[in-house]
Amino acid sequence: MRNFPAQCLTLFACVVIALTLYVPIAPAAEKAPTTLPAGLHDRIVARYINGTWEELGKELSIEAKNIGALPAAQKADADYIRKAMAECRPAWWKLCKAGQKIKFRPAPWGHSLSGTYDPEAKIIRLDFYNGSPSVTFGWNAANMDNLAVEGELPFTKGETVDLDIWTAIGSAESWIDVPPRVQLNMTEAARSGLNRFLDCRGNICGAYYATPGARRLAIWNGISGWSHEYDKSVTNMSRKTVGALFAAEVLGHRQIYVSIPRPEEPPADGAESKMVWQLQEWIRYHEIPFAEDRAFRDALKAFATTNDARVRATGKLTLPNGLAMSLDPEADKPLAVQRDKWIKAQYAKAPAR
């Protein structure tokens, strides 16, 4: 790549990253406080699930000795939570939370990128300075870890911005690998393909690195992709990414997702599009238990590894059940038929009890 002049080459006019957040706006209300269990293990898990991570971080530090004395399985849970917090709340989180413009280096999937947090920024911007990429991000710092409920859905402002932040970072992580020369000379079709890929990668990253509550929101958003209001959106298929993965996980691993009721058997025609709404309705009213949230988070990481940069060229995702999903709605039509058949087969081999 050639060196660019001292001035930056700004590419945000070439590619617009479409975030998939959808939360109806309504007056904010405080989320009902969760009654914490008395036991150390159960209390740590409860703080992790309900998103009170500042308190969780303090407890993990204060109770380190007692955590070490827990039974092996419980200690493993605490260790997993500690590692998740280290991934999802790196040192730059507190710095950005102060609401001042700063440089920081997020590292989604272990891939470090140069970033600037600017509270005044309205869009994600990718610049190249002498050939080196740098991304500018912007979000409302006052909403970080905010427990006030936003809108008609049971998701907090903190969960909303948490998902927003990590989705943007996930998109940027793939965006910086696309040479500026390529971006500036794209056809309209190629630009649409890139937008879909970046949106897909962002959605997977957002769901993985977010809190459990924000992960529920990611699932909700993913399933909303089947709504007809997104039919004409260039990213309508990439919006579905997390929802499609969740549906495949819940139906394909009933022994893991035991608390999530299997939806009523859908008709053969359009089985996927009819079945997912029942999952969305359950997600609206229920927290996902720790073991199941952990399983889905692990599935997200495996999904991200399988569907890496090659998807930019193919436009096609591979689901855990081996079936494919295209980010192009027209190309996905025959693939959706195969996914519908797989869904019907799950009901045939394991009738509802």
C-alpha cells in the first residue's frame, strides 16, 4: 500500500456501516433491582447476568480468596466471568466513560486497532494517515452502564449503548482490512456486499462482547430482521445473523437450552421466518440463564471464527448445523428452503414433550 500524504484519506462517504439497533423510544424508567442471592457463587452469577458489572468487578477483587476456595465447578464459573469481564470491560472502557475525547485501542477477536473516542462524532469514520488506518467512534458516554430502561422493551440504556459500542468496533475491525484503493473504486454492488459483510461482523462481535442483557437485545434485533419493514434494507440479511444463529442453537441443542421452550412446530413453507417470532417473544420477557448464555456466547465466538474475512468474498455464512445463509437476499432464497427443511426435521426426530 502506498503512503498517503499528511492529510488523511477519509472513507466514510464510501462505505456506511449500518448498525442494527432497534429500540422504541419512550420515557426512561429505572430497571427493577435484582435481589441478590446470599451465596458467593450465585451472587457473582446474578451480578454478571443482570449487568451490574461495576459491583461485580469489586466483588471479584474483594472475594478473590473465597472464590479460590469454591467447589471446582463454581470456581470455574467465577473464572469464566472474570475472563469475560476482562474481554468486555478493558481499561479503555472507564476512560471513555469519562466522556472526553481520547485515543484507545480496542482488540476484538485479539485484533488490535487504532481508535479515537469522540463524544461529538455522529458516525463511525475510517481515516488513513500515511497508509495506517484509524477509526473514530462516537457514543453517549452518559449511557454506559446506565440501568435506566429505555423504551417499551425491557432493555436498559446501558445494554443499548454496550451493544452499540461493540457492534461498531466489530464492524471497524473488518473495515480496516479493506484497502482504501479498493473502497474508493467499488461498484454499487460491491459496496452493498461490503456493507453486508461489515454489518454481519459487527453484529456477531456486539453480541459476543456485550453483557448478557445486551446479548438478549442482539438476539431481539437479529430476529427483527424477518420483519417486512427491513425487506428493502441492503443489510436485511446481515441483520438476521445473530437471530439465525440463536434459532439454530436452540433447535439443534435442546439438551443445552433447556429453559427456552421449543417454538410450536411451524408450517413447512417458510418455517424459519414463522418460528423465530416465538423465540423473540420469549426473549422479551425472560433472562437467559447463565449456563445457556455462556453456551450461546461460546457459539458466537466459534461462529465468528468460522465466518471470518472469507465471507467478504463469498457473501455466505456457515451455521453450526452445516447449512448456509447468504447475506444477499436473492441468493439466500434457495438456502432458506434448506434451512426450513432442517427445522422441520428437528421436530420430526424429537417431538415436543
